[in-house]
Amino acid sequence: MDVVKFECDDKYEAEKLAWLLGMQEDSLNFMQGVAAVVENEIVVNLKDRSSHSILMKDQASANRLKVFIEDILLRKKTIHEINFIDHVTKICTC
């Protein structure tokens, strides 16, 4: 198992990221894709056609998260556990 950590802008954003990545429907992620990355903000689309933004610590963190989400959606990685402590979201994958 691999552990990936993402630093968000604050605790609320870390909790939101954990919630969005943890949403599942029939063992598939409910996230549909990344709509945009603007500086330290990443906007994701869900399958229910809603969009949500997550504020990261910096632009490098937002870009890393974009690549991570794309890997999840392409099934290169599978999420096994997600939690957050303060402004950091920790994700266990394989």
C-alpha cells in the first residue's frame, strides 16, 4: 500500500477533499473528472453534474492532486482508506 498526503488550505478543505474522494457508487468513485486548476484551487465534477472546488496549500499541491485524481479515474490506483488531520488529507492506495 502507498500513502499519499495532500496539504490543503485549511482543515475544512482537507475534510472536503476526503469526503469527495470517498464518495462511492457501486464501488466506483463518484467523481467524474477535474474541470480546472487555477493557482491553488482545483475544481472537480461529480457524476451528479455538480462541481466542487478545493483550495490546496499551493499550486504544486493542486497539480499533484489533479494527477492523482486522473490516476484514480483511470483505475491506475484504488483508494482503500482516507482520513484527515488538520489541513492534511492522507490517502492509502494500491
